[in-house]
Amino acid sequence: MSDFETSLESTIARWHGISAPNEPARRLAAELEDLITAFESLRGTIVFEDEPATFELALQATKDQL
């Protein structure tokens, strides 16, 4: 078990008083680490909140695809 998984299970137990009930729950917790890492890698590259015009262009591009 990775340090992240150990920390996550510890946090869940501390805050909610439960432990991961089965192997699928542990597997999803491990996948959460990858998801967090993927979002962190996007930090600074997404400018929707910084530049509304970019958001408008993305909406229009999506609309045009439909």
C-alpha cells in the first residue's frame, strides 16, 4: 500500500470512524491518487476562470460539434 493510500485510509478512519470495507474500495482509493496527480498537472494551464473569453470559445466549439 502506498503512502497516499495509508494516509487516505487513516484520514477516513479518523474523520468518519470507518475503514475501507473491501478490495474495490481500496482500489478506488489508489486510483484517486492518480486522478489528483492528473489534476495537479493541469494547474496553471486551464484559464477558464482567468480569461472568460477562452470559456466562451470553448462553449462555442462544443456547440458547433453538436
